[in-house]
Amino acid sequence: MNEQDNEITISLGDMFAYMLHRWKFIALVAILGMVTIGGFLLYRQYNSIQNKYGDATYNEMIKDMTQEQLRTVDLFYTRYRTYQERIKENQFYADNSLMMKLDANNVSILTKEYLIKSSYSGVVTSFIDSSLDLDDYKKMATALSNDLDARYINELITLSGSVNQDAYMIDTDKVGDVLNGSIDYSYTGVLTLRATANNRDDAELLVRIADEAVKEHLSTLKGTGLKVDLSELTTTYTERYDTGIAEYQRGKAEQGSQLVTEYYNFETSAKNSMDQQESAVFNYLIEKEQEVKEQLHKLRYPAIGLVVGGVLAVIIVAIAYLFAPGVKTFDDVKRLTKEKCIGVVVQKTRSKIFLGKLFHNWGQKIEFHGVRKIPEDEAVAIVCDRIGSICADRDASKVFIVSDSEAAYTGSVITKTLETLKTKGIEAQAGSPSNSLESLQGLRGSQVAVLAVTMKNSLPNVVRDEYAVCEENNIPVVANFVVYPQK
């Protein structure tokens, strides 16, 4: 035995692996925490808001007020809500508008012109109104960046144009036979596709998607039987300082500032115009709206419950690990025995759940740190082969497998080991000599002993007792192997 055999290690890594193996328990407690603690906090907050801002409180405040006072409060509160909505919408536009994000000092503009000929007078208008739809804008937004709002893409891409009646179209199957042909008016127009962006690549991307949409609409028109010809005229690219965009951005910014200024002027005017009762009710309505928005977050309290439940589950599992009596780590095995480890037999994972396999494999990688994981059947064969080699070196034909574990998997591994050793001509027995007279007699009739330690199940003190019994009976413990059952 080692001099440090009384020391049992507490490994944070192994503790974490222990938690991974018990992920179902942690998830269950976390969900229970979300339902119970989160539900309780949500209910308590709801009651708090109802008690402070419920109908009973409001009715108590207005019971002595006249209809004229109530109309005054309602008028000012309606104006307050209107200002708040306008400020919110303006800020949302400023945060999401693509036009507001352009650098007016260096704007990339790509323009593509098409020549259109048709017998339909509204052909250009049809292209302008129907070529691009929300799906095209979504495609452009996704191509530029996943966080762009597709509703604002139309600020960057425009279709415009004009059409003129310039000739007649004579449709005939015979050359020169104009008398029998059908005569239609001919309309010629120019369709202009313009993309504005911060760089050429983005502008070309927008034009490419829009060009596909234009040509798709051309196919749609032809499918209705209309005579439409579309040909590309020119494509031009420019980079410049855009005065129009700069003025637009400046105007929108000033509009936001003006809204805020108007609101504060309104608030001051409202407070000066209302009496004490009206002002109290007005402030109460504003506070109620803000309180409900800030405090009643449906997802916040369940999230708190989920975290609290998860932390509680982790603490419970950590305590269970600390007080678990079995051998916890491979380092513990080394401290309990001085012989070399000739193999690790690991039970196959039976989890059919993806997360179960993921957490289980992750936990084993942490626990095994440096110990090779070998398939179960092959591991038993290797253990038996090495026992056979050791017995041959010691000229021993009788071996005793010492095991204190009553785990079902350990029993099956021991049985396989005994059967395999028998095929090698080695007489083998197994049991717990410190706990069974029959096993003790079997040990005394053997020449060497091999210690089988079951991870998480074998008790350190019992392993020491088994080791001591072998020494007392002058039976050398020549090796050990580890059995790793799955729970």
C-alpha cells in the first residue's frame, strides 16, 4: 500500500464530469425552478402592479373630480401618448433606416437603364410598381447583412422611368402585306434602376437582385400575351458626396430633436395648465405606463427561476459528489494500490438522447484524462491477456480476482474475465475475501491476486481491507484493473 493511501482526492474536473453525467437531474430542477420560482415572482409582481395601479386605486383618485377635469387629463394624456409614439417611431427609424447609415461624403451609386418597347401604354409603370416585392427586399437585406430591416431596403434601390407613344406596330405574316396585318400603337420608354450604397460591392449586389426581378416581371408580362421588348442601354457607376442624402439625414436628425423639444415644452405647459388633482392623475397615468413596461417582463422572472433552479441543482449534485463514498478518480485508484493498472473496462453508453450522449462523452473525456478508452469486449480480452502474461512470468496457474463491488456490470465483467482466463488454462476465482469465508478460502488456494476496482462503487476502506487480507495470507496482488459502469 502507498503511504498516502488515506488521501482521497477531490477533483474539480471530475466533479464537473459528475455533473455532466447527471444533466437530466439538473435540467429537471432548473425547469421546476422556472415554473415555481419564476411563476411566483411573476405573480407577485403582477399583484404589486395591480395594487399600486389597479382600477381601485385609479377610481379612488378620480372620485372627487369633475367631468371637465377628467376631460382635461384625458386630453393631455392622449397628447403625451402621441408624442411618445412619434419619438419612439423616429428613434426606431434612426436606428434601422439604411439611408441614415449611409456615408454622405462617399456614396456609391450604380445606375442601369433599360429600353422598353411595347404595345401597352402602362408598361413602364408596370415595371416600376410590380418588379420588386418584399421577398426581393428580404433577399437584398440578407445578402447585405443578416441584421438589416428589409422594410428599409427600398431607400437604397429605386425604379423610375417614362414612356412615349412614338410609332405604330404592324403585325403581319407576309413581307410588305400591310393591308392584312394588325395595327397597334408602339410605346417606347426608358426604365432606370438606381442603387445607392456605401461601396461598389453592395451597390452591384442590389442591382443584380433587382435586375433579376425586372427580368422576371418581363416574363410575367409576356406570359399574359403582351408584346414587350426589354434591352439594356447603359450601366454607370459613380462615387460622390451626395448633398441630397446629407440634407435628408440632417433633416431627420433635426426632426428628432424638434420632437423631443416639443415634448418637453408640452410637458411644461401641461403641468402649468392643470390643477393639483389633474396633475396627480396625469402623473399617475404616466407612471403606470412606465412601471408596467419596466417591471412586468414576462421572460425575466422565468429566466430568474431557471437560473436559481439550475444553481440549486448544481449545488445538490456537488454535495452528492463530495459525500459519495465510492472511488471518485483514477488518481484515487493509484493511491489505493501500488501495482500497475492493466486495463480499464468501460460499459457501453446506452443513451439514445443526443444531449445525453454529448454530455456523457464530454464527462468521460474529463474523467479519463490520459487513460485510453478501449471498447468493452476488447478491454476484457486485454486484461485477461495481461493477467496470463503475469501468471506465466510468476509460474502461477491459479489467480483470484478480488472485487468488493456488487454492481451488476462489475459482476458481468468478472464473469467474462473468469471464462476467458479458463480458456487460457488458468484456474480463476473471484469474490470479496474480507467479506466472505468462501472467497477467503478461494484466495488462500490461489497463487496470485488481481484487484478489480469499480469506479464510483468500490469503497476506499473496503479496498484497503481487501488488500490487507491478501497481504495477511501472503498472496501477492500483482495487478489491478478498473471497471467503469454507466448509471
